[in-house]
Amino acid sequence: MKNQDSILIFGSSGQIGRSLIRKFTKNNYRVIAVTRSIHRKGFQIKTQSNYGYLELEEINSFTENNISKLMKRVTVCINLIGILYEKKKNHFNLIHSDLPSLLSKEASKNAVDQFIHLSALGIESATDSKYALSKLDGERNIKKNFPKSVILKPSIVYSVDDNFTTNFMRLLSILPVMPLYYNGKTKFSPIHVSDLTDIIFQIVQTKISGETIECVGPEVITFKEILLKILKSINKKRLLLPLPLFLAKINAKLFQLMPKPLLTMDQLKLLKYDNVISKKYKTNFDFNMEAKKKFEDEINRYSFNWTTGGQFAKKKI
């Protein structure tokens, strides 16, 4: 039996998932958070919710039967599962195409009111990227299986819990030189996780369906500008060195050998393409769902973790 105002979240342990759990449970929605390991992730997820509004479900095997049982109990399903690099062959296709196809089929079979899927911005042109192609294939499968689904395409999502700004803060705090790929000219429209969370919440509340929405922040900034803002925020001066493409490829091949790659060949290909609105779809602003938080203002709230002297360090002028 379905519970009204009930949300099923796949990918609940990431920065967006945890933020959504806080938002929905605070507003009296019941949330079922799916995790592959309650013992490893459960303690992180449990701390995010209002008492009594969160239920954890451990799924080790994403079978039709397991997913169907969960879909029968909810009115909204949100899929946030995604990976930035492949650990195994065809892992992008498995996570970004096959899994969303299965989830959207089961959502349709079990008469879920809304199916919301998180894809990515700026992938239409990146036909040489396995990541981008798998994301696009996933979008096509979802639209075929669940035509009234909502597909969200955010630019970079950042916060104190991200793997983007915090990684660069860490690297820029210790490295004297930072490579600039494609001269640092690639454009982004970063969106803070709380703004994206508010957008998803409003989509559920207003029961939007059958839309593809590009989710962007209030500004467009280049990769070089992002690094300069981070350097200013952590009170450091570093050399930003443009790398010729052949050196960038060598750099990426070395980095992707790491257990958690700083950069892969596929990500290097993605960096060729701007990560801004395409004008092919509506944006969050078209739905009067504004994202107001500016990149520099927000990173200043947590960058002290990487400054010499910490929170009480004086800024250099």
C-alpha cells in the first residue's frame, strides 16, 4: 500500500541525497533511503533526518522484485545514482543506462506519481565521452519507459560535502603548480547543493512531470576563474600552468591509475565542452525556481579547512 507524501531515494548517501533527506523529512515527508551497505553508510544517512521520518533499505542486488517491493510503497522515486569514472568495463552503461531503465520501468509498472532522474548538463555535444554517451542513453531509456518522468541536468553541484571544490582546495593548498586544461576556458554554471535540493523539492510539491530541466546557478564562470576563486578563498598563491593537449593526456593517463583518480582520459574529453545551458531545454529559472547562491560566497563558508591557521587566519591583501 502506498503512503502519501512518501519518497524513495536511490543514491541517498551522496551530498545531494543527504541534503534531500534533510529537506523532505523536515517538511514531514516520509523517506525510504536505499543503500548497498547500511553498516558503512547508514550512520551518515540517519543523522540527516527528522526522527521517525526515515527508513533505510539495504539492497545488494537491483532485481525487478526488490525494486518493485519498494515502488509499491511510495508516490515519488528519485534516482541520484551516478559515477564519475569506471572501475570496471561497461560500468558507465550499467549505472547510467541499464539501472535507470530498470528503475523507470518499475516506477511505471507500480504507478508511481513522479520519477525524477539526475542526469548531467552539457553532455549532448560530448560524443567522444563514454560518460556522456551512457548518460544520454539513460535519458532515452527513461523517456521511453516513463514518459512523464522529470530529468534534471545540473551543472557542477558543490558544497562542503562535494568531491569537486574540496579536492581542489586540498590540491591547491599543497601543490605549487596546478595544470590548466584547455587553457582553463571551459565554462560552468555551478549550483549549490541546497539550491538544487530546493528545486527538487518544488518539483515534487508542484507535481511537475514530463520535463527535462537544466539546473544552473546564478553565474557563468570558467575553470580558470573557479581555481582563482578557490585560491583567493584558501589564501594561497599558485602558478596555474596551461598544458598542451599531449601533456594533458599523459597527465590524465597517470592520474587515472590512482584508486580514486584525480582525472581520467574520459574526464579530460568532457572538459572540452562548456557546462552551461544549451537552450534546448527549459531551466530552473523558467519555472521560477531560482538558484541564488554564488560560488565565491559559498566556498568562503568552508574553505578555512584548507587555509594556514584555519578558521581564524587573516586574509592576505
